Amino acid sequence: MPSSPRPLAAVLAALGALALSGCQRADPDVVPFSIRLTDQAGAPVLPNVSPQEPLVALEGTAQVAGPGELVVADPALGPVTVTFDAAAHPGVAFPTQLDGRAVRVHAQYNPATAAPGGAALPYPALRVALITLGKSDFQFLLADSPYQDDGGLPVVPRPIGPEPLLEDGVDPLNDPDFPNFPIYDVAGSHSRFEAAACGLIYHDVLVVETGTVQAGKRIETVIQSSPPAWTTLHVDSWHRTGSCPGHAKTWTQWAAWR
């Protein structure tokens, strides 16, 4: 007796329903660090490096006012308050060794940048250094990056990474001590994926020097020329296969400190 087409139809219907439910799933939850730099009036600090560079540079004595708040007494700008959402990221905080010391703070400014979900990210990346005998001794990094490279993978944002188009390794702020922090990259991975809006999302790994770290994990890295060790917390990195309006193609987020 020929087999009934009903079982096959049921399987196809189930697969169709599963695919439909996958397409309707939301993107992964993203809770950015939400970096902000504000002056005494509460206005955002605008780029001051050069007309061609969307970068902010501060120097001055720092006060660590809280886990996610650093006040820098810049001679030209006055007190500038640098903040991030430390409450949403327990264990990430401005290092206490910054308090009372001369520091350099560099950040990218792009008011059009947004996180997946639409949250504004006017400052997608931040780096903080102690000034020791005139040299930059970096202590703290934050990255909230929806930027992508030509291959569709997350890209390390300036000023943590060099100019991504030139890939020349030159610091966009011309700091001769750049980088005395770990070199970062994002490596595509297909081992962890999930269905989401506009196609599958693949969770990538963060490359830290010669090591790799999965999302939600930490890695310790020693730069022999510049101890002590760095701790990097990889919050998440991912890319998607499809695309549609209003949905980010990529995301990478991490913090590092020593």
C-alpha cells in the first residue's frame, strides 16, 4: 500500500512553522556601556583633534567619582565627566589607580551611531591612560561597536584599533606609545548561532593578542613590554547572515582594564 502523504505534509508544516517562528524572533539582547563625555553644562564634548578626525582628546588630573564616573580637569575644556553604565555591567569599573593622577582620555564621537535596538551610541569607544613621564600608560578600554568590515564581521573601533581602512597600525591620535594594550580583533565563528530577525546570527569570538575568548568570559593577557596583566571581559560579538532595515548587521562589545 502506498504511504500516506499526510506524515510528510505534517513534517513540512512543522518545519515551516519553526522557520517562521525563527524569523519572528528578536535579536540578542544588547546592553551597551553607553559611554558619555559631558562638559560642565551637560553638553556632549565634541571632536577636538582635527577637522578630519571624529575624535575627542582630554588631558588632566582625574577623579574617580564612582565605578562608572571619571572627572577629568582638562585645562582647555574645564572639568569633563566621563561616564558609562557600570550598574548594568557589574565588575567593570574605572581603575582606582586613575584617581588623583594625570590621565589621557581618547574617545570616538559619532552622533549617528546606534546599538542594535536603537540606543544612541555617540561615543562607541574609549581608552584611558595614565601619563607617566610624558608617556601614555593605558589602563582602561571600552568598546560598543556596530561597525563592520568588508567581510561582514565586527570591526575594532577607533581609537582602540588603528584606521580600519588603511590597516597601517598607526594611531589616529599619533600617540607614540600606541598601543601598549592588547591587540584586538573579531574572528568569525559558526559554532554558535541562533535564529533571529532577518537571518541567522552567529556569535563570534574576540581575539586578544594570540588568545581567544567567548562571549561572557574573561581572559588575562600579559604584554611583556608593559606589565601588569590586562583583564578583558568579552560581553558579546556577533554577525548576521541576512539584512533588513532597522537591524544591525554586526556587534562587538568588550571592556579591558588593569
